[in-house]
Amino acid sequence: MNLLERNSGLEEQDWRDDIRDGQEELESDTSSEQGLGEEYGSADSGQEEEPEQETDGREHGVSALLQKPYMTAVLLGVIVLLLFCIIVMLFLMNSQSETSQKDSVAELNQSITEYAQEQKQQDMTDTASDAVVATFSGDEEASGEEDTEDVEEEILAEDDDKTAIVVDVEDESDVSYTKEYILNEALPYFADNNQDAIWDLVHLKRYVKLSEELEDTDSYYYQGEVDSEGNPDGEGLAIYEQNSYYYGEWSHGVRSGQGAWYRFYINQKNKQNAMGKYMAHSYSGTWEDNLPNGQGAEHYEVDISKLPAHDRILQNVVGNFTDGLYDGEMYANTVDYTGNVEEWNGVAVKGVFNLWRDMSAIGECSVWQKKDDSSVCMDIDKSENKNQGIRELLK
């Protein structure tokens, strides 16, 4: 080996020795720092290395756990359980909402019902003191003291049992069904000309019974406006015998002005209602001295199911009336068993018709002529051609 190679080898050896010495010094320094860190509780070195080790271990543990074959079933079970819990919560919330709404509706209905009952009680209190009973002759029930006692009985009965009036309509013996109560109950329906409600009311037992109390008398029960002497004056409602009613204008105890009269054939079958063919009879128009006087309309409520085939019956008569009698040009219509309506013309003078043709030989005469065919007439018995009008009002 020559000198150059030896020097190179020495230099290489020196280089390696230097690196080795440097590594040993570095390791020595590091060991010293670790020792100092442990001695003085260095937080930096410990906190930097431990989380990395824990994170690596945790990630490795979770990965291993997820790779277990039964974990899929567990996860699916957890998902199903969560979905079930959500559905149950939604159902409970919906139920609570519906319950709250029902409670609110129930409270509202109760409030409305209580308000209506209070208003009805107030109306009865306000109007009962105005109720009077007017008569053509003496009537003991017209006294003010007796009326006051009846009103007090009615109000007490309503307070004790409000449902008896509304629900148990068949219990017509209820003490609250005084004449004042019935008149006050019916008055607004007659004032509004509510025919359906009027029909229903007058067929109740309490109305029939009240009308029966007036049988064979010249008296009537009245509710409405009165003059200084207590006689009907203004507008009011009267109940008469035989299920008859009048609502309209009065003048010092006499029907005068515009008004409507009704009679209902309840459980009747006689000549007046054509043996059951007529169910009701009414007149609406001008009145004077207690009778139809002036322009008006007469109407019959007809049960066409009781009409024979090819038979027709009078339904309406419109025209002028004098003391309840047909007087002047009259217009009428008839209805048959199929419901077909036909129109007729007639002329009368105070209840006596001018004849379109005279058939004295057979005792008949033609009083109505068909509007669209003058060759067709409607006949009556010749002896009946007098007092033609609203005979039930003529006494």
C-alpha cells in the first residue's frame, strides 16, 4: 500500500469516526433531554408522542371491531331501533295535537252553547214582560199578576232543566211550556215567514194543546205590540182555537193592515179539509175589521196522494177580497194527482160568481174558466154559488 492510499484510508476512517462520534453525541444529547423531560415533567415531549400512539391504537381497534362479522347485524339493529323511536315520537306528537284540537273545539262548542243559552235566557227575560193575552170577551188569564207568575215559572223551569225544552220535545207536560214561552218561541218564525219552521212547530203537542184550551171560545192568546189599554196594536202573533194563527198588523185589538192567517188540519178528516185532501189553509194580504179586505192570496196545502185519478182540486186563489169574500176578477190554479197545475179565471161579486155557462138542468154551473182553453170550465153545485170566499173566517 502506498502513502496515498494509506492517507485516503486514514481520511476515510477519520470521516467514519467523525460520523460515529457525531451520532453518539446526538444520542447522548437526546438521552439528556429525555432525562431532563422526565425529571422536570416536560409536557411537550410527552404530549407530542403519546397521542400519536393512542390514535394509532384506537384506529387500529375500531377497524378491527368493524371488521367483526356480527357488527353489520348490530348496526342494522341500531338503525331500526332509531327509526322506530322516531315513528313513535311522531305518532305521540300527532296524537297530542289531535287531542289539543279536540279539547279546543269542545271548549269552543261549550262556550257557544253557554252563550246561546245566556242570550236565550236574556231574550226571554226581556220579552216575557210584554206578553199579554187579549180576548174578545172577559178572560181571567189576561191579568198582569197571573202573567208575571207564569213568566217566573217559565224562567225557573229553564234554569232547572234546559235540555227538556230542546231534547225531549215529546214531554209536552213540562212546566216551562207556558203560553208565554210558546208565543215567544213561535213569534220570530212567523215574523220571518219561515214556513218550514212554522209547520214543524204547530204540529208539536204543546201547540195543539194550547189551541185546544181555546176551543168553543172567542178568546185568543197574543204576543206583540199593544196600545195604552193593552189591546193588540202594531205587529203581533195570535193563537186561536182549531190550530189557527194570525201574524201581522193590528189596530186597537182588530186585525188591520197586512197580515197572514193560517189553519192547520191536524188529525182531521172532514168536509172543511175535503176529507183529508187539504192539510192546511191560509190567507195572506190586506185586512180590515178582522177580515180579508183588499188584495190577497188564499192558499191550500194539498196532499196529492189522496186525490183520485183524473181529479183536480183548488190550490190557490188570488184577487180582491171584501169581508172575506171573492169580489172582482179572480185568478186560481188547481193541482191533480200527478202534481200537474192548471190556471183558471173567474169573476165574482161579493161571493157570487158570474157564470160561464148555466147547467140548471143538472144543478151545476161553471164558475172557473180555463185560462188557455175557454171551452173548458170548472163547475160547482148551483146551490153553492154564494158566500164564495174564505168561509172559515166568516162567522
